[in-house]
Amino acid sequence: MAREKKRRSNGRRSPLAAAALIGIGLLLTGGIYAGATAAIAATEDESSTTSTLTAEDGKKLFQANCATCHGLDLQGTESGPSLYGVGELSVHFQVSTGRMPLQAQAPQAPQKPVQFTDEQIEALAAFVQSTAPGPTFPSEEVLDGEGDVAHGGELFRINCAMCHNVAGAGGALTEGKYAPNLHTTSPLNMYAAMVTGPQNMPVFNDLNLTPEDKRDVISYLMFLQESESPGGYALGSLGPVSEGLFIWIFGIGSLIALTVWITAKSN
């Protein structure tokens, strides 16, 4: 009887062995699944990177997001103007700054978060350009920021500073309209604004400002964006109004507080 019990005990498997086998199986299964998932994801990323949208894709985007106001054939409606002749440059400006699609009717289309990817914006612009040609993108040289900064500053002060402020900080206009600040505007959108004249902006064609002049103005604005204020805190670069308000509140306020403190101490 003793020998029989010993044989049975030697033939039994340890409970740890079953747990180890299950653990190894789970590890192998998880590893295979993770590898397969990574391979599929890499394939999808590669395909999405290489895929480019066409003007036909832009047409579908336009019909889904823009045609309600601008019409299926870009002819315009009561809710939105015609897009004949605006060209791809205007489309890029309006859509890449989030001004379009318009959220609600207002005195001016505000800048807001962009709703489309760069590829989708390019496809929309290509569709409009193919249907109703207009101003197109400039050469890279115009946007390189290597123009005459001093001459660009002079041109900007003559033609733009009355609305946008000398430092490009923007300003209020009439009837709830305003000139936006240019501190974060891209060189391409600076050029687009001069050529297409969005909102209250006048159009500066090549007779008003030559391509070289536009390059100089863009270089001046890029210089302002990259330069720190030499006088310390810039107060939004809004000029004497904000500076005078700051002095009145903090400077005069501090003097009044000091006078009251001295009077209280003397009493």
C-alpha cells in the first residue's frame, strides 16, 4: 500500500506547471497579436502618407461643406457670395485660418480653429481654381523673408498701419469690424491678404505694390514676429492708449496708495 501511494504522488503534476503553461500561451498570443497590429498600423500610415487628394476630392468637400452658401457651381446664393475669380489663394486664406466655413453671420468672419487638414485645404483650393480660376500661389522667393525690411516697414506704415497698427497688432474699425493682428499670420496668408483683399482689406495688385514690394512688407512683418520687444513688456504693442492706461492704473494708483499710507501713518 505504501509503494502504491508513492507512485501516485510521483505521477501527479504540480499546480504551478499548469499556471506556467497558461502564462506562456497568453504571452505568445499577446506577442503575435501586438506584432500583427503594429504591422497593419504601419501599412495604414504608409498608405495615408502616400495618398494625395485631388480636385475631385475637393469638389466633394465643397459640396458637403460650402455649397449651401456658395452654390453647387460656385455661383453664390443669398447667404454667400459667388466664388468666380477668387482662385485657390483666397480659398487657402479663408479655410486655413478657420474663417470658412462660416459659423454664423456677423459683421466679419472671425478667425477660429481650422476644420480641415492641409491636404483637404489643397484639394478644395484646387477644385475652385479648376472651376473658376483666380489668384494663385506666389514663388517661394516672395515668402522667404529676405527682402528689404526697412523699405517693407515704410510701405507697411503708409498702406497698412492705419488699420493694423505700426507693429501689426491690429485695431478696431467701424460697425463692429476690426483689423486682425499679424503676430501669428503666415507669410503665405500675408501675401494672400494683399492680393485677394479679404473682409475690409483693399486689394493690392502689382500696380499698387509690386511683387518685390510685397516681399519687403512680408519680410518686415516676419522681422516683427521674430523680434522681442526692446522696451520690456510690450502691452500687446497697441501703442500709447494701452501704455497710458497702464501708467494711469498702476503708476497713478501706486502714488495714490502711497499718499494714503503716508497720511494714515502721520495721523
